[in-house]
Amino acid sequence: MRRTLYDEDHEAFRSIARTFLAKEVVPFHDEWESEGQVDRRIWTLAGAQGLLGTDVPEQYGGGGIKDFRYNAVLSEETIAVGASGVGFTLHNDVTAPYLVEFTTDEQKQRWLPGFCSGEIITAIAMTEPGAGSDLQGITTTARRDGDDFVLNGSKTFITNGIHADLVLVVARTDPEAKAAHGLSLIAVERGMPGFERGRNLDKIGMKAQDTAELFFDDVRVPASNLVGELNQGFFHLMSMLPQERLSIAVAAVAGARAVFDRTLSYAKERHAFGRPVGSFQHNRFVLAEMATELEFAETYIEKAMLEHNAGRYTVTDAAMAKWWTTEMQKRVVDRCLQLHGGYGYMREYPIARAYTDTRITTIYGGTTEIMKEIVGRSLGV
Ligand SMILES: Cc1cc2nc3c(=O)[nH]c(=O)nc-3n(C[C@H](O)[C@H](O)[C@H](O)COP(=O)(O)OP(=O)(O)OC[C@H]3O[C@@H](n4cnc5c(N)ncnc54)[C@H](O)[C@@H]3O)c2cc1C
């Protein structure tokens, strides 16, 4: 069915993103995969093209348009070329909302221009070695001492963890408070004494994405780096997680589409028993099923983005979208690899990389099981 989500302004933005990726990212991605991280330079190059902070107010150097469709366009283009190392989505879709919605004017002036130019790369650090799905189990502490918070603890699996200049750290500011209460968001900046990065973690996929451990040992963070309200961190996270999950869902649908389109071409070209492999009835049915699932997913995700833009998108909506689209992507990628036969297992084929790059999507941003818990609870069961 015809897509109606994007207008000519989005398509113009797509064209900028596509040109940028083709010139500055695709030719270097293999090299970055060997190095375990992208060249930092691409961040400022992307900033110069207006690809960072499209929804940040213009006075701070952003695009000034609050429209998630621009985020989606950049994500779709990045995924279509398999640039899994580029952490723009985390920056634009996940950390930007906190820096726009919960910061003071002084903080905005300090951080947002660099955010948009690519000079300040951001990350968000919730997960700890002992607390992932259960954020209420966070043990990193930020104790108030004079004009500072003193931060102690560690985080793991942090996207952009090596490159990040500004990390929104979720820490316990009230040790007496129960469960969700008593957490706050503290912005830790590169170079603060006691803030160390650990390993750039060795993942099965997304080889050029820097995913790191972070350590905080008596880091003195000025109280002026508190983002949002004291002890309200958990509730701030809950209000922004729908956008993070929608972002993952958009990427999952785009990723599945890219893999499917390539596989369809392969299934027409590759012959066995004198016929294209896609023409065997079993494979034709597999392709038909995937084409149908994608059509449904694309239609659904368009509606989800419009609901989000209208401010009506709920935690439950996002949980549904996140688990279903990422599980669909996992199914599609697996079946597409099968259709490639042995070549599908070779990393020189995009499908092999997609297989390992995308396996994480049902886990990060909240696992499928946690998403179903959220949906289930909304049903009163
Ligand atoms: C590449 C990558 C990038 C990441 N980026 C970030 C980042 O930028 N910032 C950040 O803070 N975190 C990040 N994460 C962490 C990610 O969000 C967590 O890994 C995820 O939330 C799961 O937490 P966990 O790994 O501790 O698993 P656990 O919570 O230990 O879960 C283990 C298993 O138990 C299941 N489980 C847990 N609780 C329940 C339950 N109540 N009911 C049913 N099943 C349950 C889970 O679904 C899972 O299958 C990233 C992770 C990876 C791998």
C-alpha cells in the first residue's frame, strides 16, 4: 500500500542523510568494525549536515521541529546501508528528549549547541552489572555533599560509552526511598576526576558500535548537573521510554524491510535444480508471509509515529510495538538467512551481519518479556 507518512520535507532530509551516509560512513564502516568503534569525526560531519538534534530548539543550534518522522528517516537510511556502528539514534531519539524537556536554560545553553554540532556525544546509563530489566535495583549512588553530588558505582552495556562526552547517569539519590522513588538523572561529563571507562565490550554484532562499561569512583558532579527533579528520575525515564521503544520499533521494521528486499532479489537470482530458489513453493510461501508481515508492520508503525507526534502514544502502545516488531525482525532475518544458504553465513554478505547486528533488538530498551509484562499489566492481569 502507498506510504503516506512522509512529505517532501522529510524526503529532502532523507536525501541529505543518504548522501552523507554514502560518502562519510559506508566506505569506512568495515574498518570501523575492525577497530570496534566509528571515527569520532562523523559526529561533527553529521552535525554540520543538520542530522543531529532536529527537534532541539533553533536557538541552541537544532532543527527546531518536533516531528519524530525526521528521526525515523535518519534511522531508516542508516539501517538500509547496514551502518550498525553509528550511534546517532541513541543520541537523537533517546537522550535528546531528556536534554530538551528536563533541563534548565543554563544547562540547555551549556550542552545543546554541542549536542547539535556533534561535539558533545551523549549516552544514557541505566543498566548496571546487577540491574538491567529491574531498574529499581540500581545501586549507583549520588550523595549530596555541599554544592556537589558524589557519585559511586558502575554501569555496563552503555551505547556510545567510549565516545560519550555527556552521560546521563541514573543514580540513587535517596537511599532510604523505596523502589522507584529516590533515583535521579545526573549528567556526568568527560574528564571529571574519578569517571573512568572500562572495556569497549566485545559483542557478537554491531561491531563498530562502542558499547562500554563505565565506572564512577567518588566523582564530584556539580549539583547544577542534576537533570530534571531530584528523586524523580524513575518517573522521568518512564515518560521518555515510549520514544526509545518506538525508535527501536521503527528501526526493527526498517531493518527487516532492508533484509527482505535484498533476500527477494537473491531468491530470484540464485538457481537450484534449474529454477530460482524463490520459486519453490515452500520458499514462495515464506517470502509471501514475510511480505505480508512487513506490510502490516509498516502500516502500524506509521500510525504509531503519528500518535507519538500527537502526544497520545502510551507506555503500553510502545511496549506492544517494541516486542512485536523486534520479534518479527528476528523471524524475518532468520528466514532470510536460510534463503541465502551457506552464503548467508558469510560475513561478506549483508544478511550475515544483519543476523548478528539485529539479534539484540528483542533485548535492549526492555526485553520482550518485560514488554509483555507491561502490556499484560495494562490488561489488569
Ligand atoms: C548492545 C547493547 C546496548 C545497550 N545499550 C544500553 C544503553 O545505552 N544504556 C543502558 O542503560 N543499557 C543498555 N543496554 C542494556 C539493556 O537495556 C539490558 O541488557 C536489558 O534491559 C536487559 O537487562 P539485563 O541484561 O540485565 O537482563 P536481565 O534483566 O538479567 O534479564 C535476563 C532474562 O530474564 C528475563 N526477565 C527479567 N525479568 C523478568 C520478568 N519479570 N519476567 C520475565 N522475564 C524476565 C529477561 O527478559 C531476560 O530474558 C544495552 C545492552 C546491549 C547488549
